[in-house]
Amino acid sequence: MFDLQRHWYRITPLHIILLPVSWLFGALAATRRILFRTGIFSRTQLNVPVIIVGNISVGGTGKTPLTLALAAQLIAHGKHPVIISRGYGGTRLAPQAVTPSSTAAQVGDEPLLMAQRNLCPVWIGRNRVATALAARAAHPECDVILCDDGLQHYRLQRDVEIVVVDAARQFGNQFLLPAGPLRESVARLKSVDAIVYNGGTQTDSAKQFAMQLQGEIFYNLLTPSRTATALELQGLRCHAIAGIGNPARYFAALNKLGLTCTNHAFADHHAYTAAELNYADCDALLLTEKDAVKCAPFADARYWVLRVEAQIPPALIELILRKMQHHGCKTA
């Protein structure tokens, strides 16, 4: 299969073909945004603040762990958030609640992961405006909507825009799709409220923040009450599984914990089968949480999951709370 992504982090002869398509993509994206800004395309404003957690590039940057961390922080400040998501990878189209007993095939892996954390209600739907309205109707106590992804979904009026950036990969060759990994140009960052660098270091910038994903304890997927440290797993024949936007980040985290693994990278949102993970020389399969929700139906005692939490500076939630006080003032 042709791997376009390997051309996104350098310039190759293929860009002679890709760049004109990229320019067309950029022109269409810019025109669409202008149509929303000028009111030619209508936007829907909710009666509660909307926080968008998105990115300008394709692939995983860490939006889901950040969304969960923000939900926890908002709850700690007395708020009642509801998370909405498109439900990428799921088959359900209409707005609906995600429960811990939902399946990834129905609702998508990331929404299911968030619902299983049991922090706040999680809803999915292809139409984010309809999903937000349905979630609000079902949860009248809701006083803030957290939208996991959706930076480019301009129909939904937003109060706070947060862009998550993979600090290691950044913006690749800085070209728009398909010549590069960008959905919008880097110039878009000037108009957002906060830029969160996953794996970055904190700066003095008022709108740039560092986020670190931290986790040291594994839980057994078959028996979640069983836990193990990396030290307890050392000496076992470990295979690491990652079907996320940047598998190398997960493999590096395991290595940092002192684990030597045979690594297996899969496509983002990959739908696993028991047969493809049945490695003969395996004592322990080490999974991300995102992959675990898809492997739970066929897991055995060898399946272990590394739970991670996003660590964010207090200044980020303080900025969000200030922006929420000016509900309805944000323009795309």
C-alpha cells in the first residue's frame, strides 16, 4: 500500500504532483472559513460555552488525554462539562450517549475510552451541532461543552479554541494536505486561544502551554483490578501494540520505563483481531488505552494496558475559565 505520510516530513519529487492539489485544498479551506466568518454560512451558538480541542494537522497529537484532563479540571472548578465527539471509526451516525458498555465498533475508540473514565457524559454524532443540542437536552445541568476535535467544524460557534501539537513531529514540511500533514496553515495558530505542545517544555508565552503524558502502572485488560509496575513486567517477553497517530511516542514511553519490547505499529484506529495479536513468543501484550477498548472482547491474561494522564499547567485552565466568562464573543 502506498504510504503518503512518509512524504509529509520532507520534500520529495512527488511534491511536483502533490503541491498543486495542496494549493487547491488550501484555497477551498480558506474560502469556507471566510464564508463562515462573514455570515454567508450560518453558525449555531449554544447557550453554554463551547471549548474546542483540535489540531491543524492530521494524526494523533494527544487531543483525547487533554480533553479528559480539561474535563477533570472543569469539574474541580465546579463546572458540569459534557464531551462531544464525531465518533470516528464508529458506525453510529445519529447523536447518542456513549456508555462504558458501548463498543468501539459502534461509537469509536476514543469516545469509548473517555466514557469508560466516567468523568462526565460523553456523546457522539456526525453532526456536532445536533450532538451538542441533544447532549444539552439530556443533561440540563451541563454548563460547558468540550468538543474533542472539530477545530474546522465552523458551524458550531466556539468560545475557546485549543490546538494540540505533537512537540516531536510539529508540522512536518508545513504543507497542506495532501502534500503535507496540515488541515490548515500554521498561520491559523495566530487566531486560537491556546496552543498545547504534547511533550514540549513550558515557555513564557501567554498562549503556549506544555503537556506531558504520564503513566507508570499497567492494568490487566482481562481482570482490570490486577495491576503491575514496569519492574514487575521486566524479564517477560513483551510485545508492544500501538494503533495511534504516533506509535513511536508509546514505544519510547515503554522504553523509558525500562521495558524492552518487540514493537508493532498499526494504523490509527486499527480494528484488531485476536489472530493478528497471537504472537507465539509473547508473555505480555502491552497496549495503549485507545487500543485496549477494541481488544477487550478477546483479551486473555497476557493483555496489559498502560494508563496515562495528561499533566497540564494551572495557567491553561485559568485562561479557559476567563474566556468562558465572555461567552459568545469568539469568532473563527
